Amino acid sequence: MGNVPKIAVIGAGASGCFTALQVFESLKGNAQIQIFEKSKEPLAKLRISGGGRCNVTHQLFEPELLSLRYPRGQKELRWAFERFQPKDTIQWFQKRGVELKAEADGRMFPTTDKSETIIDCFLKELQKYQIPIHYEQALVGIYKVEGNSKKFRILWEGGTEEYFDFVVIATGSNRKVWSILEKLGHTIIDPVPSLFTLTLENTDLMELTGLSIPHAEIRILPKGKPQTGPLLITHWGLSGPCALRLSAWEARTLFLANYKVELSVNWIESTPTQEVEDYYSKKKEVSPSEKLSPNPDWKLPSRFFDWILKESGIQINKRYSELSKAEIRFLSLNLTQKKLQMVAKGVFKEEFVTAGGVNRKEIQFNTMESKICPGLYFVGEVIDVDGITGGFNFQNAWTTSVIAAQGIQKTLVT
């Protein structure tokens, strides 16, 4: 293999920079590591993550539960998280003077609330280890050198080329790179958007823009898997964790339907329709003179309840004694099975996640090495792995980077 192995990391995003640092530490500096980036700056996606605050990871420390937050890749990540999980991420940053804090929903950010803190940490570490980033290096091809199973020739735009012992692909959702990987024999699972908001057909629900329903459940009709969580009403439709989870889990279904589907919303999570009917029938019996109101346990905003009453053809300020059986039925259905028409996908801030990428079956997840092309490694979103919103996609980047570094070290030792 020669004295010092040459390692190319393609992509200076979160997974690329973290991999380079992990490889350096695993090999105790005994390697020539270079990062190549097609744009003019590193860590661009990390910069805009979490509204510019950088949602580094999630405060979920049980590998099995953690893996369930990944619509694609949960089986493979279940064991990967035994080796590097959010606790390890927190510790890694802590050792480098970066403290993370958890918010009520479990998302973790730097205490400064600035993505610059994370970017500066990475760049400082890369500088300390003298790992260069070569900017505006667009990849043209990766070729195996005949007669040497561990050598690669990399060709860049402009005609320059270089030879490497190992290549790590950390390019995220990049069709050009995927086509290069296909030429090396890899299969690409066709990418589709994953995290996005739900644009609805024009409805007066939009009059409630800005209101959040704390415990909602949403699914695609007729037989979609329900997703739960806070649901935010926007001027174009629905957002918030509940909508984003649906977009991740149903990414392919929605893509194939051209984002035109009928949705069913339960505004009080998984409360059955019959339970709501029973509640109002009993209220009519025991409190006939009281004005109609939601169960306090549902925590529904009063403006939202007024809208539901209007949707149900019930006058605001109506008393329980005046409610008919049919009105109770209709109100209960609108609270638990409200049908809304989705007509398009929206955008979730400036973040972009895709479902799709290098086929997981072609990767050894105990090393992140290609099963088809020895010496080639994959990390982060270039693989057909994606998580729901909440820091899970970054945790996938950190975990696969650590395993790839350990995989390279293992190859060099054996």
C-alpha cells in the first residue's frame, strides 16, 4: 500500500468534513487526507439548518427508538447507532468547546443558537490537522486502476487527475455523482423529495394562518399510515412536525400521486369519532344550558374551534340543549376525520432532503464500504437513507462518518 495512504473525501458538507476529521483521528494522522468541494464554500447546508441555528442532533439516546425516526435505513442504522449515537455527538463537540442544548421537543442546538459555531468548530479542527479543502473541484469521473484493487484515478473538470488509495463519497443528493457511481456498478434508488410542507386546495382554513394544533394526526386516504404531532396552519396549507413526518414517511406515495391526494386530519390526535360523540351527548345531558365548547384536554385554540363549528354548520354560542344528534355526529366527524385536499408540495425553510440514493444493499454498514467497489466508501445522504425533521439527518451523517473512518482503519490494519 505504500507508506502513507492517500484518501479523497468528495464533498465538504457536514458528512465530508466530519469524515475527514474522523479518518485523521482513527489513523493518528498517518494519512494524506484531502477534501474536494464543487462549490466555493464548505458546509452550506449546515449553515441554513434549523433556521440558521443548526439542529445538530436529537436528544434520543436509545438506538432502537432512534432508528425508528428513519423512513429509509432504520434496519441498518439500528446497529450503527450502537457504535455512534447522539450521546457521542454531544461528547465530541463538548471536547472541542462546543456545548449543545436540548429544546422541549428534543432537538439539539449549539447554546449560541448559531450555525457558525458548528462551522467554526469544523474549520478549526481541519486547520489544526492540516486537512485541505479544494474548492470549485467538480468531479468528472472515478476510475478503478487496472491490476490494483485499491487504487482510484479521479478526474476533475478542466482535465486534472489524481490517484488515491481510498475515496469517500459525501456529496448528498447529487445526480451527477450518482451517475458516476452507476458507471462503477452501483444502483441508485431514484431520488424523490422527502421533507416538505403540504399545500392544500384553497380553503378558508387558511384564515387561521399561524395557529398551531398541539396534538394532531394526519394520514393519506384511503389507507395511509397516520403521523402525529403538532400541526401548523399556514397561508398555503399545513406545516409543523406532523405534516413533515407525513412528507417523509409517504415521500414515494406522494411523488407517484404528483402530490394530489386526499388527507384525513384528526385534530385531537387518535381520539376516536365515537368518543367525541359520547362526550357531546353526555354534555347535552348534564350541562344543557352551557354554551358549546371543546374538551379542555384537547387544547384546541378557540379560533380553531369556531372554524370547526362553522364547518359543521353549527352556530357559535349554541347551547348543548339545542344540539341535534346529526349536529353532534357532524361535529365529531370534522374533529376526528376532516378531509382536506392536498394539491402540491411546499418548501420546508431552505432545507432539502431526498429519499433515494445509493442502494443500501450494496453497502457494508459495518464499514460503509462498497460491496461492489472495494476502497470506495459512502457517508450521509448520498445513500438511500433519510430521517424525519429534528436533527436525525445530521446524526446519520455523524454516525456513518465515524463508521467509514473505522472501516478505512480496519482495512489498513488487516
